[in-house]
Amino acid sequence: CILCRRAEADPDICGDKQEKYGLCAHVFCLFFASLLFRQDDDHVGLLGFLPRDIQLAVRRAAQKHCCVCGQSGATIICCGENCDRWFHLPCAKEGSCVTQYITPYSSYCPEHCPEQDVQ
């Protein structure tokens, strides 16, 4: 996957791999990538993500290090206010990050993860 840099990743976490235009990416790696915006038409690009935008996200991620594994290429930033922790989607679970698999696909580091009130 061009976004998480994993040849093999848990499909329950990252989704299936999609290939088009010489790009290969997991479905959820695309949806969770920060500052990567989807077009209204699913048939445009790779599931609605333009190839040039995906390449831009990869270049931007090269400067970001994962707060879990320490490697570069992290594409997801914590949604916590003023937090600058980045991570790879496959690292999120092992790093106790919270990823919400519903629109708008939000991700949080352990320090900023939302808590659910139990009644």
C-alpha cells in the first residue's frame, strides 16, 4: 500500500487493496489519510481519490513519523485539538489509538481518544 507501506495488513483494519493508475492502496488507508480529499464521483481516480492527491499525501507523509513505530510515512494525524501526533493505520491498534470507521473517518492518539459515557 502506497499509504501505509505494508504489503500485508489486516483487512479488517485496512480494508482490501485497490489498484489503479499504477497505485496500490488499502481502502481505509485512503479514507483515513489526513488532508486527502475524496471527489463526489466514486468512479474518478481510485475510489474517488485523485492520483495526484494520493501522490501529494505520500510526499507529505514522508516528512511525518509515526508516534507508534517511529518510521516515516505516517499519513494520519490525531484529530485532537492542537495535537501533532501522526501514525500509520496498521499501527493505530497496537498504539492504542482510536479509529472511527464511520464518516468522517476520525482518528485519535491515546491521549485524545474520545470516551463513551456508560449509562
